[in-house]
Amino acid sequence: MRQLNINTLKKHNQEYFQKGNKEFYGDISYTFLEHNNQKYLLTHTYGWSDMFGQPKKDFYTVKSVNNDLKISSESEIFENNPFA
């Protein structure tokens, strides 16, 4: 597994990374990774975990990234970093 330059991904997905989205969605950090010749966006986030009076809880989402550097709309959710 290797970490890739997140700025390259941001350049190709400006709407996804537009100002305000990180705060709106409760995202903590983004990591662009390649594992077994597949690229992924790993997002450490709070999401909307504190809705309806629930305590704020962090989790991770993983989205695949295609060869054109477009981020998939589908994601998998994990309680812990699946790449750790």
C-alpha cells in the first residue's frame, strides 16, 4: 500500500472537495491510497453521527477511485481504519 498525493485527486474532483464540504459532512481528514493496483479515498469523518442527540463518533469511509481519478459515489463504512 502506498499513499498518493491528495492534491492530484482534489484537482480532478473540485466539486467533491469544494470549500465548506469538509465542515458540512464532518470530515476530519482525507487520504489518497493505492492498494493492490486499486486507488481509494479514505475519509476519517464524524459524518452526522451526533444527530438526534447522539454522541459524536468518528468512523472511516472508503471510496474507490477510477483510472480517470473520479471518486465513486458508493462507499463502505468502517469503525476503524481498514488500511491500518
